[in-house]
Amino acid sequence: MSLQELQDQITKLKRDIEGLTQAYYSNNFSSHQDFNKESFFNYRLKVPNYSTLPTTCEVGEIVENDGKLNICVTANTWAIVGNQS
């Protein structure tokens, strides 16, 4: 094989790999980014008020129940935020 033929093969392989990579990652990803900084709100944060805690929840959900702020700490598990009496 000539040098040009080898170079053409390499170029074709690179295109094939790129195509496979795009096919794999196309709509096939999840991502998140954490920021370890303080956040200040210049507006109201509206929290739903329930007479009883919902039986199901996703981690991070916040609700008010019986005048106390609750957060979902693991799937379907609520905890009172801070030292509320």
C-alpha cells in the first residue's frame, strides 16, 4: 500500500469513529453540575403547603407541613429542615 492509501484509510477510520461516537452520545446522556457557593434570592420562594406529608417524593423536594419546612432526603423519606420546633 502506498502512503496515500494508508492516509486515506486512517481518515476513513477517523470518520467512522466520529460517526459511532455521535450515534452513541446522541440523546444518550445525563449530566449535572454542582456549585459550592452561597445563593441569595431576591424574590420569594414558593413552597407547597400540605396538611400531611406526601407518601412519595424525589430527593430535593421541599414542602411545608404543619408549619415546618421538610425536605426529601432520600426517595420517599422526608426530614425536617434545621432545628424547627
